[in-house]
Amino acid sequence: MATSKRDQAELMLAAKRAKRQAYALYSNFRVGAALLTNSGEIVEGCNVENSSYGLTMCAERNAVFHAVAKGARGFRSLAIASDDAGFLTPCGACRQVLAEFSPRMEIILTNAAGHKKITSLDRLFPIPPDLKKLSRRRSKSKK
């Protein structure tokens, strides 16, 4: 479901605001994300780096985990803002986490010049692994 132009603009501003909070001491690559929950709340996240790069948290997952901690379980749209001249899409780990909750959500990509590109998670991640199916199969095999 596409969000309104007004919601898109609010999400883009929230993602830019979150980007300013990024902890990017090592790469200087700041990213902000803003999620629109099914209830209409906007939840922000930013990337948080660590000297052990594997422990770095992307802005998109940070926003999802923040939203889930607040009780949200479904999302309508996600905006991503970075300092990059191109359009930054979610990494594979972020795509998997997003797909767990809303596999068809709208994704609003913004670049450093303020331009936007709209796509969807199912376009970026057309066939995500479905662990829910695996857990249903395990339950049936135990009977």
C-alpha cells in the first residue's frame, strides 16, 4: 500500500534527522531510517558502528528493533537517507529482517541531493527465506 505524499515527506525528514544521530566514527558513512508503522507512528533508527565491524548495526534494523520494542509488528513504509550521491538500498540482513514483518512494504530511497526513488521490499527481495514455513513443518513432523 503506497503512502501519501505527506507521509512520504514526513518519513524522509525523519530519516534525515535520524542520519544526524549516526555513530559512524570509522567509515564516516551516516545512514538514517524511518519506519511508518501500521498504526501510523514513525520510528527512527541510525547506523551504529563498532570497531569490530561485524557488530555494527544498520539504520534499517535499528529502526525495526526500536519499533518492535515499542510493540509494533507491521510496517507500511520505510525511508532511508544517506550522504551518498546514489540511492542506498537495505543490505541483505536488513532485507531479511524487514521481510519478517512486512514483505511488501514501500521503500523510499533518498540521496544526498534530496532526490527520492520509490520501490518496494518485494522488488528488492523477491523470494525471502520463510522460516515460518520451516517451523510449521517441524511442528507437523513431531506429531
